[in-house]
Amino acid sequence: KALEIETEHYRDEIAQRISEHVVSFEDLPLEAIVARLLQEKQYSIGLAESCTGGHIAHKLTQVPGSSQFFKGCIVCYATEIKVTVLGIDPMLIQTAGVVSETTARAMAEAARRTLNTDIGLGITGILSAGAYEDQSPPGTLFIALSDSRQTWCKKYRLHYDRSQNKETATQIALYLLWKFAGKGTL
């Protein structure tokens, strides 16, 4: 019992130092914690996923009651879908690149607008080496979040294999969504 109390004391001290990054002390998957926060805040979410191919949507819809906050996901793996379905200007993509902050921001804004949600999330990247239209290095990732006030974007560089990069990108996106929904900024 004494060891448990001491461990909790140190846990609390560490958590206080890094409080802006502490998601929960509960043993729950991140998507369940994000879902609870979105429900509490009564925010709706719409996604535009490219490199993750709907994996973020899959994680969120695994949570019971996700229909209360999750409106939909546009898996825009092909550039033509970013243009024809999301309505992103093809010159914007051609100029900035498919894997860019500009495109991720446009995807997040288009997801919010197209799916009529409070928050839009856009994710684009290259998960592994291969022949791509974009020349960004493998592991390059951009995640953008948009609300009615502003759009934020973060860039990451992942160094795993394709499968692990996809899972890591999904977890980063969920973390950013948690932070965005809770604090209104990244």
C-alpha cells in the first residue's frame, strides 16, 4: 500500500510538470477519451483522410455512441478526390504539393465545410518509400484541424515501416484532436 501511495505521488508530480500533455490516468484507448471529450463539448467532427485511408475514422467509430459526434470521413487517397469531392483547387495542390501544410489545411477546412461539422481534420502524408506524385521524404506527415475561427497544422516526420507509420499517424491525429477539442488550439 505504501508503494502504491508513493507511486501515485510521483505520478502526480510528473503529470503536473507536463500537464498540457497528460490525456488521462484511466486505462482507456485514446479514441475513447477523445470521444468522451467531443461528446462533453458537443462538438461534431468530420475527417478528410489521405495517407491513413480511413484508419482515424475506424478508431473513432469503434467507440459506442460515436454517432453523437462523428459525422463522416472522406477518404481522399487519390488527388482527384481531393479536387472533385473536397473541392480543393487543383492549382493549390499542384503549387504546394499533395503532401504539404497548404493541402492539409485545405483538407481540414473542406472536411468541416462538406460534412457540416464543428471541427474538420485533414491528414496527408507519405507512409513509406515508393513511386509517388509528391517528392516528400517517406514518413512526412501533415495534420490540420479547423474550426469556425482558424485552421492549425502540424508537420511530423515518422521513421517506421508503413504499417507503424499509419498507426502512429492515427494516434498523433487523435492526440491533436484531443488537444484541439479541449483547449481550442494546438
